[in-house]
Amino acid sequence: MNKLSYIGTILVFLLISSAITSLFSLFELSLGIFATIPLIMMMYLSLLDGSLEIRMLSISYSISQFICWVIGFLGCVYFLSPSGFSIGKHTIVTMVLINLVIWGSLVGTSIAKPFKKNPSKCLNHNEKITSELTYKGFQITGAIFVFFMVVNYLSGGFFARQQIGNAVETGSPLYFLTAFSTLQYLFFLFLGVRLSRPILNPSNIVSLIILIFSMLVASLTGGRGFSIRMLIYTILGSFYSNLKSKDIIKFIVISIPFVLFFTITIGNVRGNLDFSDSINLVTRAELIGKAATGNLEATGSDYDDPLYSTFTRIAEPTGQIVIDHVAETGSYIGLRNFERLATVFIPKIISDKKPMDDGGERLRDEYGVDITQFTNAPITSMADAFERGGYGAVFMFSLIISFYLTKLSEYIGRLKNQLLRITLRISFAYTCSILYAPSILGCISIITYNFIRDALLIWGFIFLLEATTKKVKNVHEKT
């Protein structure tokens, strides 16, 4: 059986499974299985024709939408409903929408870069970063990471969930820390690039210990995104290491249960008042240990249930509020607030009144969602598109953004600087994985202004890295 026949068999199986589950009135599950088809097609065809790197941003965007609205949403529907939790009324509408998102993304990337008929190489494993650059980059980004962690602690960032939520004071240390935070994650990119065969050699074990320790320290904030981002950067960096494809797959497979356990544990512990009220890191570490071993004292809230804290975090119930409203009223808001696009390239420090992402304020003002300093309730791009123009707007938004991301990645591939190409793609790929959460205006701001800002930061860092590496090499040669 050749590769195309193999993927064809899988797709037929998914199609039959979708039909069978619908016969048993499991319509949400049926539509969720159907949404898996375009995602698998996108990833598998990209592997076959060697366009995985070009479609990396679009695939990252699609996977994040799938995780939120298929895995998280179906978890709420089928695992939490028996206990009395209801994520919304019009759940079938939501599953139709996520199909439009994933199919739209497939169409968009196909238009931007048509799939080739002849299978080719997948990821270019021959594109290695030189050992001098990786070693120097590992050292410098390691120092940057430690610096950011120290400043993060001293400026209150470790307790930001209690202090700032989604409203960082412009010009404050945390404001600049957030603006330049892209550089600290490059440490984990170089950590992944420096992995070597065999996967469990002493050098790799030290690197993995550093990764796990860093994730645990970051978890003391009560957030999970920071730690998971470290792991994602390491995995993506490993694609450009000396590891073989089977080693990277093992690395990913081993990481999945660890991420699930980590996500459930942190979700469980941060619902504990002793954790949220404490600014003592030792106390927080002890509570995380108790949660991991199942010895954490119950608080009597829904967050005592690990399934509840996990699925309601992966899914976004606030987005469902908007979907239910539109499904019942049939009212759309069109291009409301789109005049804010005029300020998209003005830094917030220059224009403090620059609320690009209007999702939070609309949820608060129009839907009565209680948004406080403890809350970052996203409207989600899918729900926002649905409220602006219905089913067609959801499909077209996903098509356009997937087209744009594919073209952007293709342009990055034309850059002559090897390290810059790899770093930009990995950094942008992670950013694309959070595009499911903001409003459409927020997404536009991220894929334009934020990308330009981060690209300049990364370019400046790589320029200095290569200049210092070349200078040191010249000194050694002269010596």
C-alpha cells in the first residue's frame, strides 16, 4: 500500500465513522470527526510534497482551532454534561462552524501554495544550524532567559494573574517584559536544535532536565501557557537537530501524557485559594506537589474536578455565549470597530488608547461576562466571525488568514539567512497557535504589528549573534 492509498484508507474510515455516529444521534461527535478530515489532509499532503515548512503557520493555526473547538468542546459536551455542566445551547451550530474553519483553512493554504502531485521530501533535515551558532546562541539566550525570569519575579510577573490580568500598565516593567518576551523563548529553540543521537545520551538528558525544571518554575505563576510554550519551542527546534524523524516522533509521543498531566495538575491547583492568595513560591510549590500526588484538599468548587478544569480551559465557553446569541437572534454586527485598524501600527506606548482587540469589552458590555483582573475571557476568532457575518464570514475569514499565513511563510523561506528563516518560522508558528482566542481585530494586530515587532527583535538578535560568533572565530584563527 503506497502513501496515498494509506491516507485514503484513513480518510474513508473517518468518513464512515462520522456517518455511523450521526445514526446514533451523536451529531456533535459526528461533525467533530468530519472536521478531522481536512486537518489530516493538510498535514499529510504537506509532508508528501515537501511543503510542511511553508504551511507551518497555517497548520499551527488550524490545529489550535481544532484543539479548542473539537477536543475541548466535545470534552465539555460528552464528559461534563452528565455532571450538570452545559457549555451552550446550540452545540451543533458550533460544530458546523469549526468544520467551516478547518475546511476554509485547507482551501486557503491550497490556493496560496497548490499541493504537488508528485511526492517529495518532507522537512528539510539537511538544513542544520552550525554548531558554533547553536552553542553561542544557547549561551546567550540562556542568559536572556534567566534575566527575564529574575525580572519577571522582581516586577511581580510571577503573580500577574492576581495583579494585572489582561491590562498591563503601559510603560511598566511588565509592559516592556511582555514586548521583548519573544527573545527568551529562543533559549528553548536552541535547546531543541542541540539535541543529538541517541535521544537518551547524557547531553540530551541534561537538556531535558533543564527543560522540565524551567517548566516547573514557570508553573509557579499558576499559568500553563508559558511552560507549554517552552516545550513547543524545544520540539520544533529538534526538527533541525541531528535527531532522526523516529526520535522526534518518540519525543512528541512521550510529551503528550506529560503535557496532559501537567495541564490537569496546574488547572486543579490554581483553583485553590491558598495558591492564588500566596506570594510565597515555596508554598505554591508544595501545593503543586500535593495536586500532582492527589493530596490537595478539595475546595468545594467545580475546579476540584480535573476534567472540568481541563476541558473548560481548552474550550472557550465565552465564545459559545456569542454563538448561542447569534443562532437565536440572527443579528450580525458587520464591521463594527474596524475603524481601529487605522491605529494597528501605532505602538501602545505612543497611543495608550489603542484597544485593538474588542472581544473582551463586547463580552463585558453586551453579554454581561464578568471580566476582572483575574480573567482573560476570549471571544474567539470563530465566534467573532460568526457574529460579524454568519457562516460565510467564518469560512472566508479562515480561508483568508490561512492564505496569508502560507504566503508569509513562503516569503520567509526566501530569506538567505538560514538561522533567521528557522527562528522566524518557529516563533510565528507558536504565535499562530493562539489565533483561535482573539477577536478578528486582535488576530489582524497579531499577524501584522506583532509579527513585525518580533521579526525586528529576532533579526537584531541574530545579527548580533552572528557578528559576535564571527568575531570570536576570527580571534581564534589569528591565535
